[in-house]
Amino acid sequence: MTASRRLVLVHAHPDDETLATGGVIARYAADPGTDVTVVTCTLGEEGEVIPAELAELVPARADQLGGYRIGELAGALAALGAPAHHYLGGVGRFRDSGMVLAGAGGVRATTPDTLHPRAFADPGKRAEETDLLTELLAELEPQVVVSYADDGGYGHPDHVRAHEITVAAAAKVESVRKVYFAVHARSALDAGVAALAAAPGMPFRVPEPGELPAVPDETVTTRIDVAAFRAARIAAMRAHATQVAVWEDGPTVAYAMSNDVAQPLLDVEEYVLAAAPSGTAETDLFEGVDP
């Protein structure tokens, strides 16, 4: 790490880096004054598979999805500007915990009753995971660290664990000045969904009001314009072909996971700065950070 500004993003599974923070990764990876590192905590072994020709990869069949997603992640990161990358504790140290969908419409995730012995969300592994991330952050010396909000966005146990260990590890590393959580503000997300609903030929199901996770507008502290990196983000999403389907119609872009629920690709990524002073309104993750 040689640049004066250093950014680390901690994600649970391959594809999360692209869907939650792909614009920020591409923006800062394009800046020669910033070193960007993505940390991925599992191989995403429990994910569902969209293409029928790859269906045998799933855990109940060949159980080879994690290995396949290593290649998908490499392609996505290349599209986003080739940031540095680490698997927490090494490739395959922790396994995707899976999830159970609950709540109205099945849009919230909870922890399965039975966890794999290597499951990332295993309560007994939290200290080990925190220590590993602390060691990595101490080595990388980032000023800025990014992960998820405390509910993981929609409750996935691995996202929640990634938040927990990121907050805990960042508090132990002297270089870290700012910790951010990736979110969607309700008004921006609703506007994006409305545009998709009006787009002729959009192949995915339009989400019901409130179906996609979002936060109140007033809680967002930081909005990053990533419009210039739209093509890179789309290419990265397409690299995650087992998990993400993409539809383009001119300037309108929708994507969907295996549930076929449409989500808009927005040109502004939104974040919440931990412990931010009241009234914080930033346009740069490094605002106020001295090299």
C-alpha cells in the first residue's frame, strides 16, 4: 500500500462488493492517490443459481458454487478497477451461513436453525474473525473502512456479522478515522423503482412499496456521485452471472437476484458515517481526513 489515502471495504459474499459499493470501489480505484482493498468473508457457497446450465453447482448437488464464485469475483473486481483483494483468513476459511427468509413477503433474512461447522455467522467464531480483520486492517492502515449497517441491510446473518467485526476491528486500529455503512435512502430508491415500473419491457417483477430495504433520508450522511462508473458497475454485475441478472434499455438499468425482484442501478451511492455530527452532508469518503 503506497498511496496516501487508503480505503478498505468489508463484504460478506462475492457480489456484495459490486451491488452495495461498486461505484465507490471504481471511483477510488481510479484515483492514483488512493489504495483500495476489498475484503470478502466467505465464498458465497449457499447462494442460489440463476442460469439453469449452472444449477448443479448448488450445495445440495455438487456443492461447487463457492469455487465457481471465486472466478466471478475476480472478473467483477477487474471491471471495477482491480482493487487489492483478500479473503478473510484465507480462501474458504469461513463458509456462507445461508439464510431463511421471513416477514411479510419474505424480504427479511434470518439465521438458519442449523449452521455449517465453518459458518461465518457461528457465534463461536466472532472473536476469531474480529482478530483476523484487526490484523489485516493494522497491516493495511486504512483511514476509511466501509461495511453494512447493523442489520446487514436486510438481516442476512453474514452481513450482520461483517458489520459487527468491522466495527470492532476498526475501533482497535489507530489509522482508522472513519467507518461507513452502505445504505439506500428511501426517496432515491423509490424514485428508481418508479422509473423501472414505467420502463416498457422491463423483465423483472416491480417490488411492492417498502419491499426493498432502505433507510430514512435524514439518516444518510454521505452521497457519492458514481455516474461516471456506470459501465464498470454493469460489467461487474454481469461478472456475477450466477447471482445477478441485468437488463438495460438505454439509460435505464435494472438488476435482479434469483427472486426476480427488480432493483434500480442508481448513479449516487449512499452511506451513513458512524458517529457523524448532526447535519453531516458529505460527497467524499475522505472528507476531513488528512493524508
